[in-house]
Amino acid sequence: MSKILIIDDDVASCRTLQVHLNSQGYEVSIAHSVGDGLQAAQNAPDLIILDIRMPGRSGLEGLPEFKQLLPDCRIIMITAFHDMESTIEAMQNGADDYIHKPIDIEELDNAISKLLINHRQNGDLLSASSSNPGTLTMVGRSRGMKEVFKTIGMVAKSPATVLITGESGTGKELVARAIHNSSKTPDGPFVAINCAALVETLLESDMFGHEKGSFTGAVSKQDGKFTLAHDGTIFLDEVGEMSPSMQAKLLRVLQYKEFTPLGAKCAHKTNARIVTATNVNLAERVQSGMFREDLYYRLQVVNINLPPLRERKEDLIDLIQVLIGRINKELHRNVSHISRTALDALEKYDWPGNVRELENVLMKSIALSRGDTLSDDLLPTQLRQHKIAEKDNTKPLERCSLEEIEATHIARVLEATNWHKGKACETLGISRPRLRRMIKHYHLTIPEQFHHGEDDDENMSS
């Protein structure tokens, strides 16, 4: 609970603010002079609301002492006098905001929220930036994520097969790693396979291995991922993209804990714990005959569904803090603040690409920053336009055609992925040729700064 100290000689005003801020969940104390305020400040408040004009020493005179005593404390100056000189002096002496009386409660609430968010970020970002930049961390205080964490805790020690579902970019591999790290064999290998990234023959070889000469190009024997996983965990991502033949082979592994490398005569045993993930609806694929029903039930002994970021906006601040800490390390930057306008834009955006898109946006913005503050002018165009459109209330969604919505969404995803068409296809769940047709149909033009030599239109047809 954040602590707030109100210093004002107006007793009635102090009491009114105390009641309101208590109702907002803050711990509030009161003082009626600078001297009493300095004594009360020994309790280390997170934020001080300081009146400028008071009998004896003014708030402006006491401001430097409060900053010296509590250098990390945020201070909001309040006054009934609208003079430019006092405002300038207050800000120059270290005040964080300046509000006129009579106080607009909404304005005060917004100022307090902004300053305490930045206050928490400074501490959290410092601790995050001291961690291993390669460390991937799951964070979340939303009800949906708490259920995810609870389920991980309940199933991690058991050998049960787990199916992780959720939209692209929600962090399914992080859940798989968390299950592995909390299992009975956390020191064993964690081996990941993207089932959609390889053609069937190569996927089978990658999963189960092959003998020398088992196919053209097999110049030597090679162990597969199931062999490498041994007593650890094997994570099969995008399992819904497996061919019927590979589905049958995976079913045998689940049933008998054995597999046969390509070209081998004998089956090999495996003790690897199997965790799978998909961003498609497997139940629908079973109904359409594209996925084996018996394999479906084998895979989802336990199902963990990850909510999309738009449904857990209360986790956004925590995610931003963790991601900025890691990006600071990676890019050798020291971003420790985020402007209110930038935070508003991040909170109001729907994040179709989920946490992956958020990380991409923060990476790009921090790379472009020149100081310690992430401001809204560093954010991609689609976030700023989204905020402007919402503010101006121009053309509500229900008045847009499907084509307009589709064109806007595709443009946003392309912008969010820096026009990396492979990543855009993954987020949109479409093929590259289809994306190429959509770009042409909606007359979308790649900005000059987003040209990728290895990911141009010619490569999209491959």
C-alpha cells in the first residue's frame, strides 16, 4: 500500500482528501505546517501533497528540505494562486507536479497514479536490470494468470501431459519452461520443437532421429529431440500443424513411451515429459477430421489456456517493467521512466500480437530513445493513431466495414513487427502468399526504414 502525506493548513481540505485517498487504497497521514510535515515525513511516504501558501514557512521554502530528506519521494504542489513564478520555482526545486485549488479530484488522481507508477518502476526496473538479461520471466496479477500459475503448481510434479492453448504471442513456451523448472527433473534438458517449421520428413528426423543412409542426405546417424530430452521435458509447439502420419507416431510415443528413428529396426524408449502447445482450436480440427480424436484426448490430460493480453490489461505495468529491464540489458540502455501519455497509449491499445508485440514495441522504442524516459513520440504509428482516434471518437468500430477493420488490423500487425512478413504471418495466422495478396489489395506500402533484404516480397512466394 502506497503512503501519502498531505501537508496543508486547511484542516477541512486535508480531511476531505484523506477520506478520498483512503477510499482509493492509500495509507494517508496529515500535517498542517512544514515543520510538522518534516516530522511526519520520517515515516517515509511515497508521495507528498504540499500546499504552497501556509502560515510560517511556505511549501516552496520547505520543498528543498523534503527533497533532501526523501530524494525518491514524489511531491505534488497545490495552491490557490495562479502565478507563473510559483509554478516555475516549484518545478525547478524538484516538485513533480503542480495542481491548482479548488482541486479537481480526477486531475489529482491521475497525477498520483502517474507519479506512483513511475516511482514503482524506478525500483522495479533497477532490480530487473540486474537480473540475467536472457532470463524469461512470467508475470501477472490478473485472475486469469493466477489460475495459470496455480495450475502449473498443481501439475508440474506429475508426469501428466499438458496442452497449452492461447493466441500467438501469449507466452506458451514460458509456461512450458515453468512446468519444466518446477518438475521433479528441473536439471534435465528442456528441448523445444516447432512442429510447423519443418516439412514432414525433416520433422520426423528432428523429433526421432535417423540412421545413416535412411534418406538422401543422411550421411551419418543423428539423434532426435526425444533422445536429447531423455529424462527432461520435450515441448512440441504448434502441435496442431502435424500431418496425420506424424500424429500417429506421436500417439505411439504417448501410449508406449517409445519411438523409432528413421531407418532404425528397433524402437527406443523415452522418459521425457511431453508438453504441447497450439494457437488453433484442436476440438474444431477433430470435428473436421484434420486432427486425431484419440491424440487430442491424450494431449490434453491437463489444459492450460493463456488469456490474450487485451483481457489482462492489469498485468501490463508488470510486463512493461520486466521487459524494459531485459531490453535495457540487451541494448545497453538505461530507460527508467515512461511518460503518462505513452503509458495511456500502451494501455488503450488492443495488442493483437499479445506479449510478443509488446516486447517488439518496447524494443523499438528503447532503441530510438535518447534519454531515460520512454515518451509517446517513440511509439509506433498505430499506437499513437489508435489513441488519437479514441480521443477524437472518429468513426466507431460498429460503423466500419469488415474490409476497413481487416485493412487496419493488418497494417497494425505489419507496423508492430517492423514489416517482418514472417512474424506478421505468424501473428495473423495466414500464409505468406495470402499476406502478399492482402498488402496489394489494401494498397499497403512498406516504409523505407522497414525494408528487410531477406524478407522482401520475392521471398514471400517461397
